[in-house]
Amino acid sequence: MEREAVTMAQETLKLVSPYIGNEGRLPRKYSGDGQGARKDMSPPLEWYGVREEVQSLALVVEDVDAPDGPGVPWTHWVVVNIPPGLRGLPEGFSGKEEAMGGEYAGIKEGNNDWKVPGWRGPKPPTSGHHIRFKLYALDQTLRLGNKVTKERLVDSMDGHVVGEAELVAMF
């Protein structure tokens, strides 16, 4: 029955970006290859179809073609406790959640695979990498402590995911 609920929720939850089409190119300014201030910015994201029972959202961004080999994604961004009423994250949001205040203040960014919190864009040695943005709708707000990682998030979400949405960009 729980699997059926997730499937139904997946049909309505959508994740998009105004600058990234699904399977489209990730612009350079969102990568480690950008120039100056137009480098390593977190991309703008929007989501639609968040159901009433959702208590929080979580986001994981990974390079699924990481050089460590297939099936070993490289984590670029982990964001937890996004309020369900929020409809997206603006461009360059990473690292500014407290300064922006309001609905953004309770959001927490976890450590990426560089072992630092926040967004860190891709800079792979070869092109053709799939960067997967995955949004999870949860039936609770997560309490993960001060050091949030993808692994802690995944463990905490077990049994609490009521919907998922995905956006894939090429880099």
C-alpha cells in the first residue's frame, strides 16, 4: 500500500529549472568551470504538485557518472527541511538560507562529497556527465543534527517518502 501511495504522489510532484531542461545542458555558471562570480552558483529550482500531507522536502544533487565508477554517484548538494509551502530555491541560494530568513531560515544544507556544506558544481575531467537533481517529499521534518550528509538523510527518510521528482542535466 505504501508503494502505491509513493507512485500516486510521483505522478503529481514535478521538479524543474528555468535554465535547465530535463536532459538539457547544465549552464557553466552552475559548474566549477564558470568564470569569476559566475561560477559555482546553485541553479534556480522550482517544484509543483506538493501534496497536503507533505511536512518537508529534501533535495539531493549527484553526478551519476562520477569517475569513481558506475553506481557511485558524487554528491554536489544536499538540502533538507525545505518547507512544503516553498515553491523553489532561487539562483545562488546556497549558503544564504539564514541571511534570506523567512521561509528559508529553517532550511539546512548538508555536506557534499567535498566534505563542505552547500552547493559545489561539477567539474569532471570528461564531458557527458548526468547531474541528477532529486526532490523528496516527506511526511515529517527531519532532525539530523549539525552535520547533515546524504547518507544520514537517506537513513532518516526511510519509510517517510511520500513522493519524488527528478530533473537530469548534462554536463
